[in-house]
Amino acid sequence: MSFIGTDEHVFIAGMTGSGKSVTAEHYLAGYDHVIKLDTKDEVSERRRKNKPLWKGLQEGKDYVVITRLAELDHIETHKVIYVPDIDEQSLEHYNALFKWVYERQNTILWIDELMSVADNPSRYPPYLKALYTRGRSRDAVVWALTQRPMDIPTIVMANSTHFFIYNLNMPQDREKVAKATGYPEFYDLPGKYVFWYLNITAAVPPVRGQLDL
């Protein structure tokens, strides 16, 4: 499996419970300057279950949790989990976050569910496009996760270098990944907690992989 650079976009897809969020959490724990957009409020669920909010990291030391964009300018940790309040769950606020990441540079944006910020293939915040098309030269990149590749903007897979594709039950979703990458292997289910991994620049077919946690 290839090293993932801070100037490379990553796409992770899979049905609920497949392991896609664990993959991002595991990998990104080792990177500096990561902003996680948690639109599903996974933070509250983990607190209720007394589980760590970011496995292997310490809240307050390695990362902080914020609920309002205005808090971004006052953070001191390298990582942030942004759980937007109800009144900040809008395309306008998401666009402001993406603009902040783009202008800050040297930052990885982890979007835990892409459909929360791009509810159809043609409607998404302008600065999401800026990150995908111009962010690499600024080391401002996106790790995008989704359950439904069929419903996301074309720019996401078109500009991603690394693909982690877990089980996708809908044939249309598998077909979109296969056509976007040019590899028919994605038509096949990789297996429970197993993913297809592809580095699109390597010119070799995807291989099955599994996290060793």
C-alpha cells in the first residue's frame, strides 16, 4: 500500500459499519493539521458509550471539539473535530469551513459523510471545488467518506489519488467507482471489513486490504 502524501486527495466509500470511518481515523491520527467535519455528531454517540472520540489521541492535548466556526481561529491543537450546531448545518457554513481550510493551507479536511455537504452531484459548496481542483498545490486536501458514491459530485473521484472501497450493496454505487477509475474489480464486493485499495497514479489494479488494528 502506498504512502499517502499531504498533497493527495483520498476517497473512502462503504456501507454503514463497513469500516470506512475507522480507516480515516486510524490513518489521520498520524498526520498534523487535520479538521474533521462531523455532521452526524458521532462525538455525542461516543461520549454516551464512553468511547474515545479519536482513538489513540487525547482530547485537549491532540485535538479539541468545537461546535461553531468562530472557534477555529482560537484553537491551539493540531487537530479539530467540528460538530456544527444546528444553525451551522448549512451549505453556507460548510463553504466557510472549506474556504478556511483552503486559505490556511497545509491542512487535511476529513469529511465523514460527503452527502451531508453535497446532497446531489451538481449542488455543492464552491470552495469544495476549489479544494479538489487547486488545493493540492497548497497541501489543502480532502479525505471524503460516503455510503453512496452514486450521489456525489464527479470532481471527488476525478481528483482523488487514493481509494479505499469497502462493501457497497447497491450495484449502481459499485458501477460508478468502477467507471470513474477504469477498474472492473470494483464491481465485486471485497468482503466484510475488507477494502479494495487503489493508488490511481500507480497504474496497477486495485488490491484487497484490511486494517491491522
